[in-house]
Amino acid sequence: MMKHFLKLEWKAFFRSASFGKSLGIKIFMGFMALYFMTFFLIGGFFMDKILEKVFPKLDLITAFCGLLFFWILGDLIFRFFFQKLPVMSVKPLLTLPVSRNKIVHYVLGKSALSFFNFLPLFAIIPFGIKLLFKDYPTGSLLILLLALFVTTLIINFLNFIIESFSAETELSFLPVILLTGGLFALNYYEIISFKDLIGNAFIAIYESPLLILVLLLILVITYIFNFKLLHKKLFLDSGLKTEVKEVNASNLDWTKNFGDIAPFMQLDLRLIWRNKRTKSSVWMLAIGLLYGLFFYPNSTYNNMPFFFIFIGIFSTGIFLINFGQFVPAWDSGYYKLLMSQNIKYEQYLKSKFTLMALSVVVLFVLGIPYVYFGWKILFAHFAAAIYNIGINTHVILWGGSFNRKKIDLSQKAAFNYQGTGAVQWLIGIPLLVLPMLIFALLNWLLSFEIACIVLIAMGVLGIVFHEKLMRFITGKYLESKYKMIDAFDQDN
Amino acid sequence: MITTSNLSKKYSGNQVLHIENLEIPKGQSFGLVGNNGAGKTTYFSLLLDLIQPTTGHIISNDIQVNKSEDWKPFTSAFIDESFLIGYLTPEEYFYFVGELRGQNKATVDAFVGQFEDFFHGEILGKKKYLRDLSKGNQKKAGIVAALIGNPEVVVLDEPFANLDPTTQIRLKGIVKDLAETRGVTVLISSHDLMHVTDVCERIVVLEKGEVVKDLVTNEATLKELEAHFAN
């Protein structure tokens, strides 16, 4: 049976219409994995030296176990945003003679083989070997190693439990942030010292190996809990019944002010507000807007003006990046309708442009309080906003004409938590890095003011040539019309 | 109205459609029948410029469809559910299509109101998104949306499939009315020979992409078609 499942996945991967694209992403992910592996390897190798430096008075094991609490929290957050439960299209299997238990066991088993579970080993094993040479008892060390590995598996399954609950809420990342933040705060303000609690627990396992059975028990419990959750979702109607809510329709008449693009703007606004996947990008706005608060209070960044531009582009352009990169795939479900309807491509694209440009203006205005950290920051944000409107909007729309991957907005089948992964951030890199490079160079050669003015000038140039650029972009979309229709027609 | 000449479509050397010459006059109700893979949907997709012809062209009302977009104002279609926008309510969808065809809300309301019994009270005012409607109800909404804005050419792919018997009968009435009294050119494909012969003045049979029969409907047509497909 496993063999059949593996075969199916192999085919799904290699026969997908977006195969080339996802292969590129896979290669990138491969490099990221290598990077983390080396990072962990080096970290593990020098762990004893680092611990001796930071905690000179403590025994190595005690010091190490004292840090485990933070590792668990960090791992939980990291996994929540980057690790997704393996997706499998289960619907066709449900009527076949395959037991539901088998499907669930397979999916969970596969998740245990995830890269994230092996990553800590790269740090733990070299650290363990070094401890061996320092004459720590072999048996206890092996038990500790095993305990750590079991813990990663517990985190693995715990993550899916959190994900399955938060996937149903609108602010999907809030539960995990609240949970980890809450635990961290309780520990930080010494209300309950989880740091010592967890540290002592592992030291106890180190000293009396039989206690590892408790960890194994926790692992079994999380597994069974996950199993129950997924098993429940394996019925078709579980996806259906929650959806039939009453609609509260607003008429959005104010969009009429935008003239002939009004019907498309109404459509886009409804698209954003009525689909879970797009809705989450609205909540991202809050993160983008507050992003500067992570950096500006820290005075070390005050001497790095190129950072202002980075944060400026990011915080005023977060909607632009998030929404723009999936134009026109947002409309892939009914692309044939749009193409056979009485519409002008230019109006369709202009509506997207207007929405993105508006979002930049609004986000800039909301970000004005950053002036508290210095007028330079506000000026840089202004330059970034103009650059976003003039250049980045056009670039991202142009990029959309290469878009060949369908987005299934109505996707609500079990096992699907799509839309919150890491990959969607990749496209933002050129949009962010290019202006930063230009700015850093000019700032270094000439001055801060000139660097800002050049970015503004570039943006203004983009705005002046807006009509021309849009005609060019429209041409690109028309060229790839048939390819897009064909690609959006395919399911994978 | 619609002239097809020397039209063919090949997918990697495989010919899926080849029509030497096909003339559809204005106001005709035209039926396309054929087994799976005969090329019905391919022909409609070419007519709507959703795919590119390998050779030849279709001229609709003096406009070559793969060269100019000016056929769009007088043509409308419902091919499959991918013509629906799932996150809109049926009313919003009608308004959207209406707006693209230059109709204001009041006109759309009045127009859609005529179809109250076709909808059987299951579409309007239900406060449900199109994606939450049943397949049959989705189809009803899609078909009616394709009639908004007085199109001169209406293309419906398999309109009778998935509909309940009452609605099928009502749909037949609507289609007949369009062609006979309003002069609309209606193109329909179907697997149901009975329905097609009921509704269409002319029936063309496609087989492996070629026209094998071109019949003007009369009492004997249904028998003839059944005999043809029995072999």
C-alpha cells in the first residue's frame, strides 16, 4: 500500500503543470537546507566552547539543558511558518478499498521523516561526541540524545495539532504566537520558570534513563491525538458543513469614483475579503506596518540608513508584494470567463494597480508615526513609498504575465493549509534588494539625501510613464493569454 | 453570422478538429452532437478564442475572432463552472456580468426577474455564494448570466446535463424563444439527442473532429441520429 502512495506522489510531482517552477523552488530549498545543516553542524561542534564561555560556573549538561526551553519555543514558531503537513489528495482514495487508518498513518509517518526532525541531530551529535571525549558516561549521553530526538518528534506532531486548530481561525498565526509568547513571558517574568522545569526534566532523564518512558508516552499521545484529528477530517462533509454561512453583502458603491475600473475593483475587494487565503494577506498588513518596531528602537540600526529603505519598502509594500505576486492567478478559477467577456485587459490590470498603489499610500500614512525615531526615517519611507508606486507595482504586474500556477480559492479539502508557506516570500527579494543596493551605493558615494531623491525620481519616472508601461504590460499578458488559460485549466 | 473555414486544431500532431466549411446563419438554433472527444468543446473554445487554431479561422459577424476582440460585446457563453466566480453571490455575479455588458443594476434585476420560475426559488435572495450552490443551481445561474445584455450569439456547452427534469423543460422553452422570437444565434452541444432535436433547427454531428452529418431537424431526425450513434 505504501508503495502505491509513494508512486502516486512521485507522479503528482513530476507530472504537474508547474513542474519546472516548483523544481526551481525545490533547488532553492535544497540550498537553504544545506545552509542550515552547516550552521547547525558548526554550532554543535563548538557548543561546548560556547557554553563554557557563557555559563562558566555551570556543568555543560546543566547549561545545555537550561537552554532547551528556548529551543522548543523557537522550533515551534519556526515549524509553524515553514513546515506544512504533507499534502495528499485523498478524495479519490476514499471510495477505494484503502482503509482510512492507513491513509492517516501514512501522512503522519511521512511527516516524521521531515527534514526539520533531522536538523537538530546535526548539532546534537557532534556535541555528544565532544562530551564523550570529556569522559561523560556513554549510556546516559545516548539516552539524552534519544530524549532530544523524541522531543523533536513531539514538537513535530504538536505543530500539526496547533496548525489544524489555527487553520480554522482567521488570524492563523495568532494562536502559536500567543502560546509561545505566553510561555516565554511566564518564564521571563519568573512566574513559572519553564526554563528550569524543562531543564530539570532532561537532567532527570540523563540521570535516571527510565524516565525517557514519560517522553515516549507524550509522543504516543500527540501521535494519537493527531491521528484522531486527521481521521475526523477524512470525511467529505467535514469540509462542507462549516461553509454555508449567510453572506453579508456590501454594495461597495464608493468604488464608482474610480470610473470604468469600478467593477473590477469591487471584484478584487470581494476576492480579498471572501477567501481565506487572501484574507490572511490582509492580516499581514499589520505585521508589515509594525515591522519597523523590531529594528528602530535598537540604536545599532540608526547608523545603517540602507535599513530604513528596506523597512520602508517592506512596510509600505507588504500588500503589494503579497497580493501582486499572484496576479492574475487569483482569478485563475474563472479566467476563461474573463477572457470571453466583454472586458479590456487594460482595465483589469489597472484595477489591480490602483489597489496596490492605494495600499502603499495608506500604509505610508499609517507609518508616519515612525518620525518619532527621526526625520530621516520618515524621509526614507517616503522615498520607498514613491519607489513602490512607480517601479515595484509595474515590475510585479509584469512578473504576473509569467504566472502559470493556478490558485484554488475554494480549496477547503482536508490536509490543505496552503497559502501560509515560506515560498511566497521569495519573489519579494528582487523588489526589496534592488532599491536597497541603489540606495546603499549612492548613500556611500554621495549622501543620504541624494540617495533618497534618486529613489523618488525613479518612482516619479515610473508614475509619469505609467500609461506606457501599462500598455507594455498589457501586451505581455495578451501574448501569454492562451498559455495562461491552458495552465489555469489544469489542477496541479 | 458565423463562418468557419478550413479550421483545424492539432495537439502535438494529433488532429482533434477539422472543419472545412460551416456556415451558421443569424437567428439559427444550432445543435452540435457527438461522442466524447468528437471536438464539440474544442470548437466552442475556438469560437471564444480560448485556444488558438492550427489552421483556418472563424469569422463571427465579419470579425475574425482570433484577430480582433470586437466579437466580445455581442457574444456570450457558458461552457463550464469555471465561468462562475465562486466567491460572489448570484446577484453580484449577474451585476458584474451586466456591468461588463453595459447594463445597470435595475436593468439586470428586471431581466433576471423573468427567470424566477427557471430558478425555482433557489438562486435569488438566498445569500449564498455561488461556490456553495449545488452543481445544478450553479449551472442555472451561469446560463442566465450568459443571456444578460442582449447578446447576438449565445454558446452553451452541455446545458442540459446536471439539470433536473423541470428545469430541462423550462430551459428548452427559453432557448426556443431566444432563437425564434429574438433572432439570437444559439449554439448548443449535448449528449442528449432528444433534447437537441426538440430545441435545435439544425443539428451537426461531429466524429473525431470532422462533420459527418448536417441535418435540418424534422420528425425523422431523432430516429436518424439514434441509428447513427447505435453503430
